[in-house]
Amino acid sequence: MSTLYTELGLAPALNANGRMTALGGSRLSDGVVDAMAEAARSHVVMDELLTAAGRELARAAGTEDACPTTGAAAGIALAVAAVIAGTDPARIEALPDPGDRPHEVVLQKGHAVHFGAPVRQMIALGGGTPVEAGAVNRVRRAHLEGAIGPRTAALLYVQSHHAVQKGSLSLAETVAVGRAHGVPVLVDAAAESELRTWTGSGADLVVFSGGKALGGPTSGLVCGPAGLVAACRAQYAGIGRPMKVGKETVLGLVRAVREHEERRGAGDGSGPARERERMARLAARLDGLPGVTARVVRDEAGRDIHRAELTIDPAGAGRDAGALAAELAAGSPPVFLRDHHAATGRLAVDPRPLTPDEEETVARRLTELLSGPAGHAAADAG
Ligand SMILES: *Cc1c(COP(=O)(O)O)cnc(C)c1O
């Protein structure tokens, strides 16, 4: 069947990596696609759509209000702009120049991550100046407090598997410092799925990605009290303009969050439990391929995600983990494993974006590659 992808010379990718921006984020449900099509086919008063959608998203997040965005990255920039400029039109239009307003955004050094772009740069887009506290692997309350002064606009806490998990301050400690100093706390919880866990932390504004764990289109949301969220929305007449969110995205996001809530309501976590069983079966099947040791591991950021992790011994596999991942990606269909830890010999299969058929293809391709001439030769030699 000819599709626009194939007409453009593209082969749809087989994503065993996770909800990766580089692979197009989430696969949308039919319901989300229908919602986006409904929005695409008619006009709407955008201010009314943003307000109504915000109200519905806020219900799911357990906050007073929420502001739809093009993504979590835009959400960080808008949240920073909101705490600096509020709803004052002159200040909004002057950003990213903060003028004489407090504009420093204090974050732990191990939170200054690159998620595909630097968090520091998103702060700067909103008119903020990032101030890093402590060392990469050691931050004490005194480091954070010492970085707070009259120019401080906010504290930013980054919840992410990219962030250094060692020696860092918890969100609860960060919120306590913010409270003690009267400084708002912003949270980047881009890839998280349990909205209320983060909005209920006492933080002021929490940013999520709609296109990652929530299963929506490329989108995001900023959640918090009415006043601060109104200030986020107001930035669409300023630095938010190049982050303009379309009606299709907003309606798709609302539908995705609804479906996410329904799954959780039905839920008891049976989805994650099923995925864990699938990965256990896959690991058992792949364990013992030449040069492969496989087991199930839990997500390093503590989310309820279990992946099949393959540790690659180059002596048996005939290539190292990085080369194996590259061969899979160069094949047909291109298969993308999770390769964050390839440098230490580990690859992983993420169950969330994989259909059972695709999982079968991943297993078959791995078996073919590793049982093929290169794998055997090395195994025989070893
Ligand atoms: C993905 C990610 C972002 C950006 O989210 P988008 O929705 O892609 O804009 C920001 N912060 C962290 C920690 C991320 O993982």
C-alpha cells in the first residue's frame, strides 16, 4: 500500500525505545486521531478552546487550571516567563529581556540536563538566567538556599531519568526551600504519567509532555493555580507566539488525557503488569542468544515501566552493544532499541510503544543477527 511516508521514501520505524521525540513521540489512539480530525475540520474561538481545554486538563491534574502547550519544553519557557512577567503586557512584550524583574532560576546542577535540547536554554527563552546549585552528584539544602537572592524568580526541579539521581535533593526538600524563601517552585515532569503525584507535591507549576507518557500528540501542559496559569497563557502574546499551539493539538491532548484517566480508572496498574510479563517472556527468549544476557529491569527514574534489558558480550555477540543497535536501526524495517546505556554494553526493549507483532519482529531480528555468521563465528572462536 502506498502511503505518504513511502512516497517520501521513508520506512515506518519500529520503536522499541520508548516515547522518543526522535521517533515521533507516541502512536496515537483512534480516539485521539478522531479528536484531531474534528478540530481540523472546523474553526473555534481559540481563547475559549484554551480555557475550556485547560479546565478539563486541570481536572485530571488536580489543579485549579492548566495551560495547553506545544510540549514540555515550551511549558518550561512559558512557566519561567510567567513568574517573571506575570500578566503585565509591557513586561510580557519585553521578554526575554526581564528588565529589572527578578529572573534567576535556581536548579540543582545535576538537573541541568539535555533532553534533546538544554533545559538551561528553555529557561533563557522565558527570560530567565539559570543558576546551578551544588555539584553534579551532591547538592545539599544549603547549596540551594545559598543560590537564592533578591534576583531569584523561581526554583526549577527536573524529574527525569536524564537527571543525576545521586546525592540530589528531593522535590519535597526543594518545595520546603521555596516555601521558606517565598520563591515559586516549577517542576519539569515531562515524561511522567501520574499527574497528581507531581501536582500534589506543593510545587507551584508542573509541566508535563502530552506526547510522552500521556500518549497524546506532540503537546504539553502547565498545571497550577489559576493566577499563575493565566500568566502562562498570557505569554502567548509574547515569547509564546513561536510556540503557538494549534486547535488540533489541543483537542488531541484533551482526548489523550481523558483516555489516560480512563485507563487508570479501569486500571489497578494491569497495563504495566501485563507489560512486565511480556518483557519477562521476551527476556527469557533472548537470554542465551550468542553474547546476550537478558533480564527485566525497572525504569531508572522509578516509573512503573519494566523493560527487557540485554547485556551484550562482544566476544560472544561478534559486535558490541552500540554496533548491534546500529545494525538493527539500519535494517528493514529499521528497529530502534533503547540505547542510552550502550556505552556500558546494555540495550533495552521498551514495551510501551510496541505491538505484539512488532515485539515478535524485534525478537526475530535479534535472533537472526546474533545467530548469523558474525554471531556464530565469534561464538565459535570464543
Ligand atoms: C522530553 C523532555 C522535555 C521536553 O518535552 P517536549 O514535550 O518534547 O517538549 C523536557 N524535559 C525533560 C526532562 C524531558 O524528558
